[in-house]
Amino acid sequence: MSTVIRRFTDYLSLIKFSHTVFALPFALIGFTLAVVYEQQSFEWHLFLKMLLCMVFARTAAMAFNRYLDRRFDAMNPRTAKREIPAGVIKPTQALIFTIVNCALFVLTTWFINTLVFYLSFVALFVILFYSYTKRFTALCHIVLGVGLSLSPIGAYLAVTGYFKLLPLLFSFAVLTWVSGFDIIYALQDEQFDKSQDLHSIPAALGTKNALMVSNILHVCSAAFILAAGYAGQFGWIYWIGAAIYCGLLVYQHMLVKPNDLSKVNIAFGNTNGIASIIFAVFTILSILL
């Protein structure tokens, strides 16, 4: 039993399961919006299918990223202890794990609705294609943002089967938010990326300019959050959540300076995880009340 538990935790570590807090809260917002604003009945089986889709898609994306980047991870001191370069999980095992989760994702969408099923192949392409982008474009951060931005609109489509502006505004908020904080995260590998001819905003523009781009993206994210609040005519509870979210965006940029990257992980993981959870709680309460 201890061996099974250890293998289970190895795979959780491989996919950084704790980082699910970035996109999942926005999927819950999209689902709640669809049920309440479109006056749909809440169905537990549909809710569970949506959660499974989130888990399968994100697991596939992360496992594939670790599989594809295994050579670079082995050479980078920061990532050399990851499961594949460390020999904890074999490359073939990670690839099989990816394929299984892709299949489970598509299969689950089949039981939701036709539109979500067809769009599942587009979603898979985006989230898997991201892992290749750092090999040829500094806009890889934007592609990652697009992948995670599918969570609120995907959850909304799971309930309704059609598009609306409001969940799209939340998707754009996620796109610019994730792209911005991924640039901050990539600051750690600026010199390594240059040495391996890998592409990123920090490698292309340098630390100071990369932080400026991240700032601009996060201003855009805050603007989309405000636009969503206006379009949805949310009450004061939403605006408290929006204020906290925007405040935490500012806070993470106060933590990271061009000459001091020691708090990058705090800004990337802790601050953004807290921001998404708090914002989702306040938004969902505003919708329900």
C-alpha cells in the first residue's frame, strides 16, 4: 500500500496538482454563472463531469510538458530534481499518463454536450501545443494564458451549450492574468533560456522590460474583472472580491524587483493562488445572493 501511495504522490508532484487553484476557481465561476443567470437547474452529475474535465485536461497538459521538456529540465539546476530527470517517473510512463488523461478528457466531454465534445479537441490542441511554443516564440506565456482561459467559458458551455459575453470577459481576465504571472515565473530561467536558445519574454526583453509587460497584462486583467462586474451588474460582494484580486496583483509586483528575484515563487504560487480563490468565493457569493 505504501508503494501505491508513493507512486500516487509522485504523479501528483509531476503535474503540480496544487497549481489547479489557478484555473479551477474560474471554472466554478463560469458554472455558477450558467446555472443562476441562465436559470438552469443545478445537476450534480454535470458538475462532477466539469470537475473531471478540468482535472483530466490540466493533468494531460502538465504531464506532456514535463515529458517534452525532460532534456532541458535535466540541464537546468532549478528543475533537475523533477520526477523525470530524477528518474522517479520514466518518460514513457509520463507519455502514457498524458495519453490516458487526454482520452478521459474527451470521453467525459462526450457525456456533457455535443458542442463541448467537438471543442474538446481544440482545447487539447491549445494546452498541449503550449509545451512546444518556447522553442520558437517568446509569446509562449500568452499561449499558456489562452489554455487556462478556457476554464470559465468551458464550464459555462458545459451547462448552456452556447456562448455569452460575461463568461468571455472572465476568460480574458484569466488569459491576461496567467500570461502576466507566467512571465514573472520565467524570470528565474532567463539566462538558462538564452543559453539553450529557448524563447520567453524575459529572455527576449530582459528582466526590467519583462516585468513591465507583466504589469501591463495584469492591468488588463484588472480591467476585464471590472468590465465583468459592470456587465454582470454584480453587487457589493463582487466588488470587494475584485478589490482584493486587484490588490494582490499589485502586491505580487511589489514582491518582485529587477534586482531581487528572491520572492518570485511567493508571488507566483502563493499570491496568485490566494487571489483566484478569494475572488471566486466573493464572485460566487455575489451571484448566489
